Amino acid sequence: MKKKIIINTLGCKVNQFESASFLCGFEESGCRKALAGEDADIVVINTCAVTAKAGAQSRQTVRRLMRRHPKAKVVITGCYAQMAANELAEIVETPVCIVGNGNKHLLVEVALKETPCDLTMLMGRILSKKEICSLPMKRFGDRTRAYLRVQDGCTNFCTYCIVPYTRGPSRSLPLIEVLEQTARFEVAGHREIVVTGIHVGMYGKDLEEQSDITDLMRTACNAHPDIRFRLSSIEPQEITDELLDAMHSCSNFMPHFHIPLQSGDDTILKRMHRGYDRETFRKIIQKCKTTFPDAAIGIDILTGFPGEGEQEFDNSRKLLEEIDGTYFHVFPYSKRPGTPAATFKNQVPKEVSQQRVAQLRKLADAKKEAFYTRFLGTERPVLVEHKRTRDNLLTGFTDNYIPVVFSGDDILMGTVISVHLEKIGDNGAVVGKQAGK
């Protein structure tokens, strides 16, 4: 009888890529996903620790799934497992397997062993890791868009961030393996690939044959002209003229940026150890929009950092109002023990931080609506997803990352078609119709 598997994933695109690889590994070993309501034989929890809330959600998920599947073998991995193995040991009543971030390539093998779990199993010294875990897979689940992790780790050590301690130094997937995985995704029917990593702009700098993210994107786009490529979050100072030129010269490199700002105040940026100032960030956004006027630009912003007074917050708010951003991911600062910022004076009260988050999210909603409105009455290429809304409408994203719903036949799923954008719907997506219909 096939073993039944549940994989629960918290956090970033890299975690989602890794979990998709686990699922492929289990299926190739004769297992299957547990159906809703079924008791699982193996439960995998891929945790996150980027914020205190994420850590709490990871603990809650472990408790909930262990209660729901008391006879299952439980395997915990991810950043929270890497940083808090001892805490996990305290909250579980039965043994679990803990697999560190540097050993995720062994997770399926560990889970399928008949031997009992060992709490200290496969943790390793993540800060001394020199090679990325190779996690090849045949497909990224049933999704039209696949994530492709090409890099892991970070050595920036921003003062608020726990990730360098849980992911280790920057490590890159050799270009040949990137292209092999891209080919597998194309064969599986994925029509769009999001190239991702923990610090993707550092891609290739650790490889024997040094490369960079521009070389990778240009090579992948040219080798797979029928695949749409997006680049996930990239640091502002890593958006070079060469990268913009690659995007311009490759029609399948989508006009979409995601750029972390974190603060629009120079004093706070310096305390964060971000390596740029507000004017540098402003000029980078201007350059992106000058080169690609229709591009979507997502921006990460963190508020409530220690020492952020009303003036510092106002500087962030004003910069976000002035620049041509499309959507914001707004986070309250979260104290992470072990990071320098956790010891900084002038910690911002939680209620103040939450008020500032609410202000910036209101601004974010207005920016997104303005961007969508700008394209009403135009036609954009849309990759149609393999799913429908509750109202039986097709769904998809334009090249510049506008979510679209429209009527159409199933045969359109997985294809790129031209859609006329008509109005903003109640759910925030743009309602359109197939061009020519």
C-alpha cells in the first residue's frame, strides 16, 4: 500500500521549491499525497523563521499536525527547525525527525526509513556549508508557474535578519543544473518560471566558473524561448545596466521587478546595514521605469525598526508616495534573538508599529489600484492558469503581473493569449475578455 504524505510549507518561494522537490521524491518512491481527511503516514513541515510571527506559526503547525496525525512519522525542516531545534524538542511529546537546511536533499530518504526518529539527526553546521543542496524534480506540482531555486544563503547580515544564521553563506546551483531543471519544467508543461533564491543577486559568485544573475537569466531565456521568466526579489544595488539590457533583449524576460527597500530613511538604512541610501533607491526605480515604463515594481518595506521615530517613518512614507511602485509588501519589525537589532535601544512599541503598517498598507492599496487602472482599455499577454474562480472564470497574470479573470474555454489553460483589460473586479483582480471575442 502506498504511503500517504502531507507536506505543509510556510514562508518563502525557496521553501515552496524545496517542498515541491520533496513531493516529487516521495511520489517517485511510490508514495502519494494524502487526501483531505485521510490519516497520513508521513508529515513534513517546512518551517519559517523570518519573523517572530512566522516562528509562532511554525510551532502551531507542528502541534496541530501532530495532534491530527498521531501515528505519522513527523519530519521538520526549514529555518525555524534550523534555529530552534531545542524549542521543538520541548513542544513535542513524541520523537520527530529534524532535518537542517543544509541536508534537505536527504529528507525523503530519512522520512522513508523504517528506523525511529532522532531529534539531533542531520542538523549540521549550516554556516560552514559550501555547496547548495541539489533538489532536482520533474514538475512543480500542478501549477502553471514553477519556482526554480538557483541560489541559497546570504552573507549580507542585515542587522534585523535571522536568515544568514539559518541558511548559511551564499551557494549557487551550477548553470548546467539550472538549465537541466528548466528543461524538466518545460517538458512537464510549466509555461513560466520564477527564478528565486535567498539572495539571488549573488548567484554564481561562489562557483568555480564564476557567473552572475545576468548571465543566468540571459542564457535561460535564450535557451527556452517558449518559457516566460521572472526574477524574484533582487537587491536594489544589483539591478545593473547589464541586467536591464538582458531583460530588454529577451522578450520572454517579464517586465517585473521585486526590490526590497526596507526603510526610506537614511539613518535607519545605515542601522539596518542595507548598503544604499534613499536617493540611490529612488534613482534605481526611475531607471527601471524609464527602461520599462509598463513594468510592475514590488517593494518590501519594514516599519517599526528600533530608533524609527515619527520623522524617520515619515521619510519612508514620503519616499513610497513619490516613487513609481506597483505594490508593497509591508512588514512590522520583529525582534529576532541573535541578531544585532534585537539589542538596539529605542525599540518601537508594537501598537505604534502596527499603526504604521496600516498606513503603509493603505498607501499600497492605492498604488496598486492606480497601476491596474492605468492599463484598463489595453490588451496584455496573459498566461492562463490551470484553475478557475468560484464564478467559473479563467485566471492568469499579464506579463507585468496584473491578475486577470475572464471567460473562456479550458483549452486556453496553460497558453499565453491576449486579453483586453476592462475593469477592476470586486476581488482586486482585473476583469477582462479574450481579445478578438
